[in-house]
Amino acid sequence: MLDQLYIDGRWQPAAGSAADVDRAVAAAKRAFCSWRRTTGAERAAFLRAIAGRVRERREALMRLSSLNNGKPLAEAAVDMDDVAAAFDYYADLAQGLDHRQGAPVELPDRSFRASVRFEPAGVAALIVPWNFPLVTTAWKVAPALAAGCTVVLKPSEITPLVELGAIADEVGLPPGVLNIVVGTGPEVGAPLVAHKDVAKISFTGSNAVGEQVMIAAAREATSISLELGGKSPILVFADSDLDHAVECIVAGIFYNCGQMCSATSRLLVEASTAEPLLERLVAAAEALPIGDPFDERTRMGPRSSRSPRSAQAGGACPARSGSRPPDRGGCCAWRASTR
């Protein structure tokens, strides 16, 4: 894992400050002048090269992701395939832009002419969370580069994966097109979203922080995209296949240790089927292999950080008395399931 910042094509000591944000945005602004003039096909070539390097490093990136985030290797493998696929997907879209530029628009008055022109926004500030660090990075960086934007990426300080900078170096991405600044929200995130030279903000994280990002963006009328937390339900009715329902519930709430905005963290059950469903669900939870993410048998690894365990703090009642796996110097998952 690299422990430096990547600014203007160079690795620099990781201070994680507003001054680093200023230097990164300035580098991205300079690079935008030439990057915006590249063709879609030229940008697509860089994106495909990045996808290729991710596939070449797949095993190493899997292990790094598991070490950094705690997810089992099998889940990390899915993540790396997703990362490579995202860069390939947006490479195709970038190449397609060349054929769409200047397309005529039919108007009712033929004395006027109109056509479509796609223009990149400018410097994009991209803030990604800790639960799927490389996946959400790819989902934000790939479309931004494909469109002709330059990027300042802020990974989570909990999972400061900056390896994309090394890959950018290897494929010859021009300096300043991709910049990576690691740090906390107050020290890096806040000055980044408030920066006057940022033209586009994309943030994935909590609702509370998303509100603050929106307020900062409003001051400069900066374009913004937010992907915030969710509280997704699974509905189980009396005529449901309960075994299949349990499979869906377990996959929806225990994947990635339940740390995802799309986790099915609410279970709404028709009263007549509640008890038999609960019995099956408890059995499935107790059988879930919890432990070392590098063990191929593990289905759920440790949490990414020692955040408060909110289920019981919120007043939930345990369906079974649970035990905590032994703490091996990291964070652990609880085995108890809740009503």
C-alpha cells in the first residue's frame, strides 16, 4: 500500500491538508487545457490500458483490498473484476463520443441550424467511501476521464488505496489528469468541495456529510452528484419460499459485512410466517463462516473500522444470544442476528 499523495504525476509526502488540495486542483486545472482537446478514442485508449493493468494486478489488488478493508478474498475478486469492467465500459462510451459530436438537431424553422456538442465540465472532485474503495473509485474516475474532465480523487482515510496512481503512471496518463489526495473530511474533503476551481463534485457517503457537501457546492453553484445511505427492505409474505427468502436476506445483509448503502437492513415479514422465517434465518446466520478474510472458507471478515455497533445501540433485540469472535488485533463481526 502506498502512503503518499499523487499530484501532477508525482508522488509526494502524505500531509493531507488544504494546501495539498490547492496543489492538486491547480495541477488538474492546468492539465484540463490539453486533456479536454483529446479525442474520445485517445481517452478510450488510456482507459483500456488502465483496465488491462488492473487485470494484470488482480491477485495483488485483491489481497490489498482485503487487507485494507477486511472483506473476504472472494468478494475482493468480484470487486477487481468490476473495476476493470468499469474502465472498459467507459472506454467504449468515450470512443462513441467522437461519432456523436456535431450531430444535427432538427428544428421547425429551417432558417436556423443546431447541433449537439459535448463539452467536459472541468476539474472533477471525486470523494469515495471505504466500503468498496476501488470499485467506487472506478465508477467515478472512469466516466470523468472518458468525458474529458481532469480529476482530484479523495479516497477514504479508512481505506487509503492510492494504487490507481501507480497504474496511471505505467500507462502514461498525462501529469495532472489524475490527482489523489488522502486525508480526513475536514482537512481534505471540505476544502476540496468548496474550491472555486472545481466544476463538478461527486460524493458517495453518509446523508449527514452529503448535506454538508451540498451546502458547500451551492455557494459556488457547482454541479453535484450524491450517492448517500439507504435503508432498503426485503418483504417476505406468507406464500414465499422461505429457504429462498433466507438466501436473499443473508446475501443482502451480510455481504461485505453489511457495510453498503444497498444492504437490505430492514426485514418486513407477514406476521404468520415470522417465526418459521426467523428460525431459518438464525440457523443461516449461525452457520456463516466468520474470520480471516484470507481464509477461502470465510464468508464474512472483520468490519473496516471500530465504529459503534448500531444494531443493539438502537434498541434491537437479539434473536439468539451471540458471541463475539476472538479479537486478533483488528475489528470483528458479531455473530448474533437481530429481530
